[in-house]
Amino acid sequence: MKKEAEKIKLDLDTQNMTDEDYRKLWDGLGKIELRCVEKIGQCRHNVGDTFFYDKMPYRVPEGVCYALRHVMELYTWRIALGFPS
């Protein structure tokens, strides 16, 4: 018998969320730190390079190349919303 997939619960009641609730949630987002831990191929970034999103996953940190930006965008919102990293 196949077990039903478990849903990830983020405890967000978005159906009844007011503008004030949304702003409190947004203000509670923390700084996101991303660090290069492995490098495959050619890129101007190096292992150990660190970048910060300061409470705004929409604004990519300065100096990030397009390839790294693509990879970062796959994870920043997951982290901002509380998924384990």
C-alpha cells in the first residue's frame, strides 16, 4: 500500500491574512546568506564567496553573475518562507 505524500506545513493562514498581518510577516523575514561551497566550470565567483539578501528575496545582491543568480533563485524563497536548508 502506497503511503500518501505528506504536505509541508508552514503555518501560514493566507486566506484570512490582512494587510497588517502580511506586513508583519514580511518584516519578520531575516537576512539570507548564501555561500559558494563548490565550483564546477568557469565562473568569476570562487569557493567561499558569500552573498546576502537583506530581507528582500526580490533584490539580487550586487555582483552576482547570471548563472549564479539562476541557482540562487531556486532556493531563496524556500529559505525565506522557512523551509529547512
